[in-house]
Amino acid sequence: MSKSAYIKLVPASKQQSITLEELKELFFYYKELTAKTGEQLNWQYSHAAFPYELEQKKEKEQWFYLKGQNESYRYIIAGISSRKLKTEEEEEQFEQYIQIVLPEGSTHGDKGKANEFCKFLAKQLQGELQLFNGRTMYYYKRK
């Protein structure tokens, strides 16, 4: 059975909406950061930190998947969606969120990397992260 984690873009977040291209850019930024860490350590850390290739089906515009490059990693799916919310003033408002899915057959390595990616994305966007185990982490300033 697949498991999901959600990064909600709340009103206190850095931005309230995100496109699929912006999400891909955040993954590339993560890969670039880990490559720089590897250079400092004189080690090919980027291959260990991001052992995936980003792939997208042309007809699917709301999600893409990360395909593992070795037997320890298989797939992680990342997508964007939104939902309607009612505010305290009874107004309808849209909340956009990023969904990270571990499909059936995912490895423990996939789950570990997905948790790292979720925390990185939530920190960059200053969002609210609901982890795979249901716990919530807040990366935005709360009042």
C-alpha cells in the first residue's frame, strides 16, 4: 500500500502556490547543494545524496517521478494539487500542497530519501509538513 507525505503551502509560507517546474527546480537545487558538499569533502556525495533520475510522462502534468539508479532505490512520486478550504469568515480559499508518494514496492532507502526531500522542500518553502507517519512539522513562523 502506498504512503504519502504532504507539504502544505499555508498563508505564512514563502509562497502560496507552486508550479511543477518550480518543484523540479527545488529538486535540482537540492542535487546541486549536495554536489557542492561532496566537492568540499572530496567525495562523490551527490550520487549518494540524490540517487534518482527525474522522469515525467508527457501526458501527466501534475506529477513526476524519481527513478532510482541502483537496487537500493526504486521510485518516489512527487506532485502538486490543491483543495478548497473555508476560512473563519466562511470564505472559500484554495490551499495548494505538494504530495510525495512512496508507491507499493518502495524500499527503506526510498522512505529515508523521501523524508529528507520533504524536510528540505518544507524548509525552502516555509510550509507545513505532514510526514508519512502522520506527524506534523511546522517550517513557518507561527503566532
